[in-house]
Amino acid sequence: MIETVKYSDIVETTKADEKRVSGRVYCFDGVDSVTENLMVEMNAKLKRHTLVAVLFCNPNTQFCKDEILNSLNYFHKRSKNHIHIFCCGFGAYEKSTEFNDIQQVVSIDGTPWFYSDTALVNVVESFEAKTSWVYSGENELLILDATPSEDEADITVSNAIVCNLEQMKTDKAFTSVRSLIENLIRYAASSECADAWEFSDRQGIHAAKDSLKDGFLGLLPKSVSAIYKKSEGFAVRKI
């Protein structure tokens, strides 16, 4: 996992050298600021397309306890360099004085990790300011196609979908969040994903948005996928 408390932590990690981020799931804690020169270097190293998954999950909810929390260390090991997975509000920031509401919730690689509502709100507000997404307050997964930005301190997210995990569970779109993330990691590592990026580059922005959603829906049971594909519903939609 990667520490994730501020939007800048997503930017920093996504632009970093692939060798540095291999085998990590990120939790944004943004305690240390990134220098301008380092951001320039990271932007230069960002691949044409980088698949990014951003989890908005609250460990105080029963859904997160049952479906996500105990799997974070596995996601950390399993994701490798195929996909960046960020878990907002989580990090190994016990000594930070920035957040007075931290609680220990899990261990990653034997290191205690903490959660802060304040940190989660920081990332929620940043994403809401930069996209048309509005947080539901439930456990959600954003899947982003991130590309280099002319702004050295940012990334470009032109294609994105939001998945309400709680609604998807009710719809029986997956048996568990663990299985969903496992399938997403496999897809990110596949030639099918690479072919989708190549197709979207040729066809333009609208095809890119469709490719991202279609690729994700292909991971779900056909009966549920067909329903989600027909409409921009509450459970899975483009943003």
C-alpha cells in the first residue's frame, strides 16, 4: 500500500520511476512535500498510460472491515508494477502532528498503518475539485487512466470511472472486493489492457472513456455487466 493523505501523494507516486513503485499499494499521507525539481523528473518518467485505482474506504464501516481492510497487505504484495493502488486516508504516519484523529487499523509489511478522517477528506475534496465526481460517502473505487501533464506538479486524468462497491456487492457484481481487485490487477497486466490503450489513442477521447469502462465491465459477470453497460447508473459510471 502507498500512504495517501493528500492528492499530491498520488501525483508524486504516479510520476515516479516504475522501479521505485513496484510492488506497492499506496496510501496518501502527504506528510513530506515534493520539491518542484522532483516533480519535473517524475512527470518525465510517467508512462503514456498508467492505470490507477483509488480506494475511498472508511475502516469504521462494516463493509470496509469485511471486504477491504484485511486484504490491504495482500494488495500491496500483488499489485507489483501492473497498477498503482491508492487507499485514501491511510498511512504509516503515527508521528505526524498534522492529524489529531489517527487510529491504528492494519499492518503493511509488519509496519503499523493508521487512518484519519481528516486525511480522507483532504483527498476527497481534491478529487471533487479536479473531476465531476462527487463522493457518495460510501466505499468507492475510482479507476483512472493517468497520463503526463504539462503542469509539472500534476497528472492528467482524462478517462475515469467510479464504482460504488457497496452497490456492486448488492447487485452481485462480484463475490468479494478481493476477487474484484485480483481481476483488475490481472487485467492491468494483460495484453488486452495494452490493446485498449492503443485503440483509444487511435480513436480519441470518447473511445478512451468507453474502453476503460468496457474493460472493467468485462471483469464482471455477464448478466450484471450487460445491465451496467446500458446506462450510466449509480454503481459504475464514467466521470
